[in-house]
Amino acid sequence: MNPLQIVDIAELTPGQFAAGVIPIYREAFEAPWEMPIAALEGFAHKRGRDSLLGRCLALVEADTVVGLALSGYLAAANLLHLKYLVVAPDRRGRGYGPLLLRASAAAGETIARLVGHVGCCGVLLEVETPESPPATADRSLRRRRIAFYERHSALRTGIPVPRPP
């Protein structure tokens, strides 16, 4: 592999998945209300290169997974739903997050064209508000996530998460 590549998670070796994807996901998102670790591999493999369901991307640096972006495509709305984007803690602040964000948006464009649209209407993402439960949440990390997305043109909708049906 080249020093820095974005690949489909489905293309990773079992060792890269176990040593990279799982620990990065666990550090950032493991919680009772998030996708369970046991479902992560199946979710990623159903969203490989030719899938119309979404994309699951890994940022790989010299054979080491250093970031993830997991998304689903919302066909009825023609939106890419970016479910999770994370860079390993020791790699944050190096521009890797924007690489994953751009790659995810490009994947949404590709899927939209494959299903017959001119392009994707946008990327939907949900970020928990700093003050939402649980009480043990890292509020500063939540504020940093929001600031990251806003720096990359995200707009706040004011719709609470979890959102009403």
C-alpha cells in the first residue's frame, strides 16, 4: 500500500480490521446506543465499492488503519448519511478528517449517479449536542466534532438527536 490511502473497509485484511478498525471505532463511538462492534463488519461489507447502500472507508497509513468513515445512502432523500467519522487520537490535527469527509462526499456523488440522479443532494450528519446525556460524556470532544463539521460547511438544523420519528 502507498503511505496514505483511502480504501473500502471490505478490502482490509482481517488483521487490519481487528487491529485498526475495531479499536478506533471502540475509542470514539462504543456506547449502548451506537452500532454494536459485532455488527460493524457486516455493516462495512454491505457498503463496499459497488454498493448502493453507502460506503465504509478506511484511511490507511503504511498498512495501519488511522481513520474511518461509515455512511449509508438515503435513496428517498438522495442524501449520504455520514454515520461515523473518526481519526485515531494520535493522528488527529493532521488533515486526515477532511480527507475522509471529502472521500465520503465523493462516494455519495457516485452512488447518486449510479441510481440515476445528477448528483447527491448533500451529506447528512448527526452530532450529539455537548449537553446531551450521558453525564460522563466528553463535552469538549463533542464541541470539537461540531466545530470540525462547521469548518467544513456543515449547517446546524436544530433537529434534536435522537430525532423524532
